[in-house]
Amino acid sequence: MILNTAAYHFVPVSDPAALATQLRGWAEAAGLRGTALVAPEGINLFLAGGNDAVHNFFSQLRCDPRFTDIRVKYSQSAVQPFARLKVKIKPEIISFRRDDASPLSGRAPSVAPATLAQWLQQGHDDDGRRVLLLDTRNRQEVEYGTFAGAMTLPIDRFTDLPAAVEAQRDQLADTTVVSFCTGGIRCEKAALWMQEAGMDNVLQLEGGILGYFEHVGGQGYDGHCFVFDERVALDAQLKPLVDAA
């Protein structure tokens, strides 16, 4: 079996090129494939390989004080979902192009998967407010699955999100908005931008859909979670759609 990982961490990186070289060296030595994105705001990793090789890679990474607390989401697949290793330097680890949505200045408030599952079951948050789930992914991803009753947006790129959210602003009022995405990185930036835009009722789902599947399962979720590799999508047990074919 192949161990697949998804991890990101917002932290200042003064020399992205040096960090990219280091990550490439560790990944190549371990025989890992996938993508590593490095930017001045942090790293975003999608890597897969043998169990020991993967854990050794992240043990090395956590020796760097900047990444001691990096959170990694794991899943397994029958085959390697990546053709090769790609290490890239980018302006952002997820392109949003908004100066008012940097987690380096402080994270947006979050809700844990177990708490969200409880809210969905009882129909409101702990203060009795209606919960509105906001999908920050693009329409291709949403076609594979999303939370039941979630607000989805007609976007093809994450950079389209601000205009799409503004068009729905009235529907977001008087609710507790929980933004979500695949692994947490987009909903984190989206929640920060929404706060800066005057929406103080927004939380991010900690760990995104994959974190929710890992800790809760599929309660309240319809379908699969699309992933950008040859696994295509994962079910609530984190099993690839292609393995079920």
C-alpha cells in the first residue's frame, strides 16, 4: 500500500529556494512522489510513498523549528497516485492574491470536526444560531460531493471567491458561517478575507473535509471529496474512488 499525505503550514520563509532544495533532497532520498509548494508564507505538501519513507520525511521536517507543529493528514491507496516529484517556488502556497487574507498575521477562528458534526446533528451551533456551510472549492470539485445543504459558489478558481461571496452576502447574515475546503488551506484564507470584509460570523473547518473524514466520517456529507491526483476522489473512509473501480 501507498501512504498518501496532505499537509500545509503557514510560517514566514525567508529563503524559499533553500527550503525547496532541502525538501527535494529529502523527498528524492525517500523515493517520494507528489508536489511540494514553497512560498514566503509557508509550505503546501502532497506527497506519497512507502510508510517508513513518508514518516521519516516528516520526522526530518519537524526537526526544523518552523515546522514542528505541522499537521499531516494520511490516507492509503493501492497504487502511487503521482507520476513524479515536483517541487515549486510560488508567491503563495495557494493563490488568492489578497493582501488582507494572510494567516501569518493570525489565524481565523476554527471549529473542530467533532463540534461541527454535533452542530449539524442538532441543527444549530452552541448559541442556537443557524449554521451555514460555505464551500470554498471550485465547481469541478463540488460535482464529486459536498456537505448536505452547503452553499456552493459558481467559481473555477479560488481567486474568484471574493466576488462570488459578495453576491451572496445577504444570505450569510444572521448565521454562523463555517467555511470548508479539501484540506483547510483555502477555507482558512477565505475566512480571514471574510473577516476583513466585515463578516465577523465566520469560522473555518479545522483540517477541511479530509480532516472531517478522518475524525468524524461522513456524517452530513454527500458523495466524495475530489483530490488533484490519480486517486480522483476519496470517500468518507478516505478510500480512493479508483481503488473501488
